[in-house]
Amino acid sequence: MSDMALQSIETPALTKAELAELLYEEIGLNKREAKDMVNAFFDLVTNALVDGDEVKVSGFGNFQVRQKTARPGRNPRTGEAVAIGPRRVVTFHPSAKLREQMVNPPSVG
């Protein structure tokens, strides 16, 4: 994906619709194929994480499922003590390549 294409995105968040549009513009897939490809990718990632699998995207990072134990908490509005139950959460660990690009972004030309 070119830097030029990323600059054309108007919102501060990259959406699935914008990803599909970029696939259409950059790769030449038709719009329906691009939308289906983006949805299929996120369905695969979601299903893997729900199953407890780790998702590794080379050059980007790893998504992992972590089990959090029950703990006491507090309602910030009322100050009332509440119990926070055990739950699974997804964590993201960026790759060294992504971390480096965040520290030293490539020059836009």
C-alpha cells in the first residue's frame, strides 16, 4: 500500500470500508472482492482469537488471548466497590519492524 493512498484517508481511524477501498485502488480488485477479502480476513483473525490461538502478522505484530483473573474494582462514578470477574482479553504486541517505524517514520515523498 503506498503512502499516497494512506494520505487520502480522511478519518483519523482506518475502517474496514477504507481498507476495501484501498485494495480496490491499489491492487485492482473489484469493490465486492475487496470488501469480501477484508471481511474474510477479520473473520479469520476473530475466529482464531476466540479459539484461543495466537495470530502473528509478519512485520506488524502478534495478537494473543490472555486470561485475566477476578479482582476487586471500584465504580469510578459512585466509588462503590464491585467485583470484576475473570475474563479473556486480546493483547497486541507490535513487531520490532513496526516499533522502529513508529519511532522513525519513513519520509513521505
